[in-house]
Amino acid sequence: MNAELLAFGASALALGIGVLAAAHRLYPRLEVPEETEASLELLTAMIAGILLLTGLGLVLLGLFG
């Protein structure tokens, strides 16, 4: 078990969840065109997905690697 990988993985997971929570609160308040909002949501989902998958991978490596 590698504590550093677990710590980095947990922080990446927390950051990904935080990005999704912040976007959920922020996006309804934005007054932007529908096309722009769709692009922002897609970009946010991609960033959060990368963070979540990276965090999960690091946690698994930390536990079993």
C-alpha cells in the first residue's frame, strides 16, 4: 500500500467532485447563449471525468500496487 498514491488519488477524486458540485451551482446562474452553455457543460464534464478516473486509478494503484 502506497500512502502517497492514495493521498493524490483521494485529492483528485475530491477535486473532481468539487468541480461537478461547483458547476451544478454556477451554471444555472450564468446568462450565456444556449450553445455556449452546452459547450461549457461538456468541457466541465470532460475535466471532471478525467479527474475522477485519474483519482480512481491512483487509489487502486495505491491499494493494490
